[in-house]
Amino acid sequence: MYAEFFCPSCNGLREHTILKETSDLLVECKKCHRVHHVEKIKEPAEIEVKTIISIEGESKRGIIELDEDEIVRVGDLLVAETDGDAVGVEVTSIESGDKRLGKASAADIDTLWTRMIDKVILKVSYHDDRKTIPLYLEYEGEDDIVIGDVYHCGNYSFRVTHIKLRNSSMMRKEGWKAYARKIKRVYGIKSR
């Protein structure tokens, strides 16, 4: 087995052959062939972090496995396990003690608040010249929704006029697109 370590003879990082593994490592530099001891690199422990997964109005408990020294940020995309299934989630809040944080080390996290992004329900405000009707469409989180394109929901066909994103910005330009998981609401008019 090979790994990179600092070689005192070469005075730099070099590839070494691992000869023996005990409380430390006995290694041989592949360039100068000096045999010396190096400290074992401690692998971070893997921990299970309690996770609440929001799925369009309902919540489920789950876990996310992380290295104890891993830094998690709001907005990170992770994989959570719930009821024997693995689902893609986006971190929406991090709870540590009695605080909500924007980022934290996994070992300091009490609960991760997330929302499922594998499948999302798009909320559509459909306008047909007289009234506005709410529609709900299920999409894959990575599907693109494009301004100007025509979409169908039951008996309704509509052309997307603008998109409101979860970060509160509004997209209005023809041809612009966003992932379904990033959309808060789609606005559309009756397709002619």
C-alpha cells in the first residue's frame, strides 16, 4: 500500500510504501529508499446526526452519516436515511444547543433541519384571463423549469411567465431556467 508522507532525507512530500502498521507506521520512501517511522493519521469517526426531513407539508425523522469533523452549511445537499430509504435533502437550518447556525462541525450539531429535493411539489399560479387557479405539479428536484415553455397539469396548459425562487429573487426573462428544487412558485398564463 502507498501513501504520501514527508521524507526527512528528500526534505519534501514523497510517495512511500507502508511496510508495517502498529501504533505508528513504518514506511519506505520510493525515491531515496529511506525507511523511517511516521505517525498514523487518525481517521475521523463517523457519526449519525439526527435529521428532520420536510416533505411538502409533513415531516419525517431520519439520520445523516457524517465525519465528526465535517463542516455542514445551510444550503448543502446531503443524503439522509429515513424508513430504510435514502433521499436527497437540502439543509435549511442547523440546530446546535439552543442556537440556529449557518454552519457547524458535525460533532456540534444536535439536529439538521432539511427538505427533500429528490421530488418536489411545484406550486403554480395559473391565470386564465379571468381568475387565478392554484395548481400543484410533482417534479424531480433536478428538472429544469424554463420561462416561456409550456407545461401541462390535468386539463390545464400554461406558459411560464416568471419564477419566484426560494431565495426570494424573481426570474422573468424568456429562456431563463431554474432547478425545480430551487423554486418557490411558478407563474403561468393559459397557453393558446
